[in-house]
Amino acid sequence: MEPLERRDITLTYGMIELGMALAMFLTGIATLQIWNYLSTYYQDSKLLISTVISVYVMDSVHTAFLLHASFHYLVQSFGDYEALNAVSWSIEACVIMNGFIAFAVQTFYCLRVHRLLKSNTIALLCWLLVVARFVLNFIESGTLVRSGQWKVTETVALKWQLPATLVVGAVSDIAIAASICIGLLRYRSGFSSTNRLVDKLIAYTVGSGLLTAIMAILETILYLSMDNLVFFVPFSAVAKLFNNSLLASLNEREQNRNLLSMRGARTSRAEIQVTIELHRSTGGHGEPDLELAPRVDGLRSLDDEMSKA
């Protein structure tokens, strides 16, 4: 009997293994973040807590699907080249779950855009981009499920569907980040404490928005330029970056509070008045206390409402 021809799977199924490892690492970070969130911000609204838990559960299921795919190709189907040519159900499920996670997190940020800018038009335009990404993701998933074979990655249909999904996603990330930054810039004042908080929120918004956009663009470039599964590595990370971005934006409130508490004694009444205006514009309820003891509450409200939007 002639020996079977050995196939090099380093840049194909080996990439699924690397993607799974990266996904496990990022899910571990998200697990620490959600533990910190639930133990620190248990007084947040039920809707917000439910959203955070739902996104985390979807992200964990996404990781479980990747783990199954890695086991399927590298253990269960080892040496069975015919089975290796088929797309496992867990890979198909990963693509679908990716769409749900991105939709949930980006919708959260669109609500933040609405509160900051008070513009239904801009918030709606951002959300329409989010919906477009969601729809394209399902079209892409349908093509993958109908084919059931890895050769579908070479077809004309997927050659436009996958890049279109990623490019629209990157544009929506950038549009949302830019809108939030514009909204925050409107509330810069001549007071250092307020400006530091606004600058920090802007820096985080730009960083998180660009990270997911860059990852989507990287996946597009790798998919179109390489005839293998290297693009699967950034694909595995995108959903996790959305989840970690949401959790980090909520968990950073405690650090901001500590920072503002140290500077609270130097906060003037005029600065608090500026921050009260920002509190109201970002959807805050009630009136922040103007007594000298809780002077930092006005500044805290900015960070809280940015996270709750």
C-alpha cells in the first residue's frame, strides 16, 4: 500500500488552532472584567447588567465553538482529508455569533452617540451602518452554510460578502467613535479636571474604535491576498475585542472616580456647573449635589453617564 500524501496544514487548520488560542486568552481577560463589573457595579440598571451578561455569554459560546472546531479538525478528523475539506457546524455558528456580538455592542455605543449629540439623525445613521453589517453577516453565513466546504472561500460570492461585511463594520466603528469624540469635545472647558476626564474618555473611545476597525481591515487584507486560512486568526479575535471594549468602558469608572477624588479638593464651583450641564446632556437624572464635600460628584456623573449611555 502506498503511503498517503502528507498535506501541510500549517497555514490552514493550524490557523484555527492559533485563532482558538487567541480567543481563549481574550475570553480570560473578559472573564476577569465581568467579575470586576458585577462585584463593583451591581447597582447599575437591570437592562445594562443584562446586556453585559448576554454579550459575555455569547462571547463564551463563541469561544466554545472555536474550541470544538479546533478539536474537530486537529483531533477528531486527523488524517481524514475528506472531512478536513468540510466546514464544521461550529465554524458556521462562530460566524453567526460574531454578528450578534458586534450588533449588541455597537447598538450600545449608538445609544451613547444619541445621548451625547442629542441628534436622532447621526445616531440613526450610525445604527443603520450597524444593521447593514448585521445583515451582511447573515448573508455571508448563509453562503457558508449552503456550501459546507472550505472551497467556498474561493468563490465570487464570498469574495465580496466577507470584505463587504468587514469594511462596513470598520466604517461603523470609526463613525461611532468619531461621533462620540465630537460629542465629548463640546464639553471641554477651561478647567483642568473636567478636561482631563474628557481627554481620557476621548482617548479610550478612539483606541477601542480603531482597534476593532483595524482588526476588521487586517482580516480583509489577509483574506483577499492569501489563499489560506490566516485570516481566521483576526476573525477569532473580533468578537472578543467587542466584548472587552464594552466591559472596559464600564469598569474604568472606578479608576476615574479615584482620580477625581484626589483632585476633588481643587475643583471649583464654576467647574461643577460646567459638569452639571454635561451631566444633563448625557442623560443624567436628578441634580448633582453642589455642597463642598461631594464636589467631585459632578465630574463623576460624566464618566457614569458615558458608561450607561
